[in-house]
Amino acid sequence: MALIELKNLTKTYGSGDHLFQALKGINLNINDGEFVALMGPSGSGKSTTMNITACLDTPTSGSYLFKDVAVESLSNRQRTLLRRNYLGFIFQGFNLLSRTSARENVELPLIYRGDTPKSRRIAAEKALEKVGLLNWKNNHPNQLSGGQQQRVAIARAIVTEPSVLLADEPTGNLDSKNSKDIMSLLTNLNQDLGITVVMVTHETEMAEYASRIVHFLDGSIQANEVIDS
Amino acid sequence: MIWNSFLLAIKAIQRNLFRSFLTILGVIIGVAAVITMVTIGRGATQSVSDQISAMGTNMLIVRPGQRRGSGANAPNFKQRDVEQIEQLVESVDGVAPYSTVSAMTIFQSKNYTTVVTGTNNQFFNVRNWPLQSGREFLDAEIRAGKASCLLGTTVRERLFGSDDPVGQNIRVKNFSCKVIGVLSSKGQSTWGSDQDDTIVMPLKTLQRRLTGNNDIDRIAIKVQSSDKITEVQQATLEIVRKSRRLPDNMENDFRVLDMRQIIQTLTGTTKILTMLLGAVAAVSLLVGGIGIMNIMLVSVTERTREIGIRLAIGALEKHVLTQFLIESVVLSSLGGLLGLVLAAGLSILGSNLMGVPYIFDARINIIAFIFSASIGIIFGYVPARRAAKLKPIDALRYE
């Protein structure tokens, strides 16, 4: 049974003469425990697919089943709850809150879940330990390197113990050494904790960490490439 | 949740301390202005009513003439009127007829022109005017019209400096008068005249030696309790009308003034002025609120990405709404609080400068504070709603 099922998904931006069809009928299944890389040149629809999967954007037509629940029938509030409980996000630009310590950044999703300050702190420190930044918990983002910031972002994404980790060009702003560190961290999370990882990238080198590469071109899926590790 | 939003708000304010201060400056000034105006206004009202009640509470004054002024054409009163009013013993606590005339007083080499008041011992009771030293008049002195007098503090200072005048003889116009006591100080009257600039002697003495007639200028009546005032006022009107044999179709050629009415009229004016000034100040508070809305809108735009992150990782619309709403309420309440402090300083300073008592008015402080906090809610709502309604995907993409 697929964890994520995208059926005939389309997305159109703009109106009138300036229509741009970003997705032209995408069909994609992602199973529990997979590490999937979405690849393709810019404008190919990989990021749009990612945003719809992340419940941050809505498709123009088609259906999206998450654990057999039709996401398009959910209210805004239910979508937020779905994000909160099942999804973790990693962005290209890290998107940490500035002037807020690493630990507080990691605690943020737990605040909205209504956890007590004590359980928040314990969970946040555990997550920071997993990404190897426990000693940096009191540092603010501007006191951390890019690779460290991305690791804080990963800690923030996994602190809620999500089913799926959605990473949008997680290494896009990093040098090759840091990129490799981040990728092996994601691989470990996928293999050791069984978290499903969906990653958007345009770097072949990074995509090869995945167990499957989905190639996008002009709003359609070109190929599914399974990688043997 | 609320507590978290509160902590977040404090953090956001700390992050932009100077801007936050400028933002709430409008509220600070508004709150301070409202409270200061109302406090000083109340002080002024209090001061007016204090001065009038210092002349005597529950007091009626019978004076000749209908209009304000001297009432020169209307006849004065006679001893007979006084005696008849005294008959209303049940409700009347004291009746003091008095006449005044200006005269030169001399002691040794010093002379001073003052107001001479001729009256009886009831005068001190009716006017709430105790003696500082010495004694009141003896019955014999009143009856015989002896040359004894009591000095107001101003006259005492002019003639005797710091010496004790009791037992000395002063010259009043052309006769010698024995000082038997000194009145306590009463200060300025509502109309700005110095009430202590007087000497008091028996009515008969004044009539015989200074005015040369039996007329009485005024009759002051002290009523036992305030609920009897109207009754006594009515009875006095009838007595004097009857004594003057005024026909029914003729208007009164005298007035019976109720001090309470005078207090009400005068304090009424200052109260209206206070309200007016307070209302003007309230407008500045409103302007302060608009300032808060402006900055909150800027803040929402500045923090669009932050809002996007929060929404993406599981913040509900209501969380974002509360966060920004509480931030603006904290801002405006902070302004209100600083305004209260500023107002306390300004009110004390202003009261001192204007010579009115400083009365801390808890009610206006509470009202102004609550008003400032609600301004945060009202003017913070639009920006907060805008933040909460952002689509996470748009907010995350915002540069």
C-alpha cells in the first residue's frame, strides 16, 4: 500500500492568455520507507509536486491520497494538522527563525502541538543529538555554519517524529562536503528510523543517495529510476 | 498557548526596542494626556467645592436684591427678620446676621484699611470659622455693643507682626477697640478675595459707631442637615416676605442663596471643561492606536517568511492570529502602563503649578489603561488577520 498516491495531478498558474501549466497529469506512488529523489531542470514541475505533497499548495485537478485519505477534501485546519503530525520540512534556505537559539527553533513545532516546556526541551535535545549538534543548542542561526543550520532544520523536521521528510533542495546552498554530510544524515534517518524521505534536487550526485529517482520534464514524469545500493 | 504568544511578543518587542518605543509613544502620550487632564480637572473641581464649603456647609445666605452685585436699591434686613428666622429652631443650627464696612485700623505706628464685620457669636459656627486664640464675645458685649474685636490673620500680621495682639487696644476709624482674640486662617475665597483680611466685632458696635443705622446686610443661616435646606429656604422666604409686607404679585426683593447650588454651578463648569479636555486627549490616544496598526502591518510584512515557516510546521491560523494580536496588545498595554507613570508625574507637577490638590483618581487610570489595551486589540486585529490568512506557500516564497 502506498503512503502517498498522486493521481493525474495538474497545476495551472496564471489566468487568461498567461496560463502556465506546471503539472500535466502526474501519477506517482511513494511507499512507506522509501527514499525518493525528484529530479529535473527548473520549471519541470518537481517543486510544484513537492509543494502539493507537502500540503502547502493545492492542485488544479487530480487527487492526492495520503494514507488513503483524500487531501483535497480536507479543510485548511485539517491540512495543517496533517502537516503537523505526519510531515517534516527541510528547505533550501534552511528557514530557521533568526535571533532564536537552535534549541528553540527545534522546539517550535512542539509548541504548536501543545507540549509542556519540559517535554519540549527533552525532545528538542534528543533531535539535536541525532544531528550531532547538542553542543550548539544555545547558538543562534547566525552563529552556525550553513551545514550546521541545515542540520538544525533537520532536527526541527524530525522532532515531531514524522512519517515523511520533505526536503526541497536541501543541499542547494551548501558546499560539497557539507552536502555529503547532510545526505548521509538523511540516509541514516531513512534507514535507521524508517522515515520516508522525498527530496527535490537537480544534482545527480545527491539524487544517487536515494533509492528511487523520479525524472521530471515539462510538467510530466519522464522516468522512474530505481537505484540499487 | 497564550503564554507562549506573550513570550514571543516580548521577544519581538525586544528585538526592535527603539522602534517599539516610538510605536507606543503615541499611546504613552495619549494615556498620559487623558489622565493628567482629568486628574487636574478633578483637582480644580475639588478645590472650588472645598473653598465654598469652607465658608460653611449646609449654609443659606439671605441677601438683598435679586441680581448679583450690591443690591443697593433693595432694602437691607432688620433685627426683627433675624429673630423670626431664629424661631425655626428645629431645623436651624445658627443664625448670624452680619454687616460689613471698610475702615482704617491703627495700632501704634502701623495702620491698615480692612473690612470690619459686625455680627454675633453664631457667625463662627455658621461660617465654620474657629478661633486661633482668645475668646468669643460675651453676651454682655453683644447686647451693649462693647468695643471688642477679633482679628483675621492678615490684619494681625499687618498690625502686630508676630506679636500677640490679645489684650491690646487698636483704633478702628475713630474709636478704640480691645482685641479679645484671633481667628484661624481661612485663605482665599472662591472669588479670590482674602477672607482673613477682616476684623470682627459685635453687630451693635458696628451699627452704632461705624454705619450709624440698624441695617443688616446679610443673614447667614446654618441648617442642621442637608435634607432640611430646601424647607428652611422656603420658610425664610416666607418670613422675610411677610416681614416686608410684599404683596403676592410682587417679586422678592431679596434672595436666599443655597451654598450647595453655588457649589453645583461652579463645579459643574469645571466638570464640563474637564470632560472636554479629556475628550480632546482621547483623540490623541486614538491617533496612537493608528500608529500601532501601521507598525504592526509593517511587522507582518517584514516577518512574512517567519509566518510561512510557522504555518508550514504546524501553526494554525488562530496561533498566528493570537501571536500578532497579543504582540499589539502587549505593545499598547506597555504604552498604557508607561502613560500611567508619566501621567502621575505630570498630574502632580501640574496640580502643584496650578495650586489645586492632587487627587489620584483610580477610575480614570483603570479606564485609560483598559482603553489603551483595547486599542491594541482593535488596531492589531487587521494586521494579525492579514498574517493569519497568508497562504503558507506564498509566505515561504516571499523575499
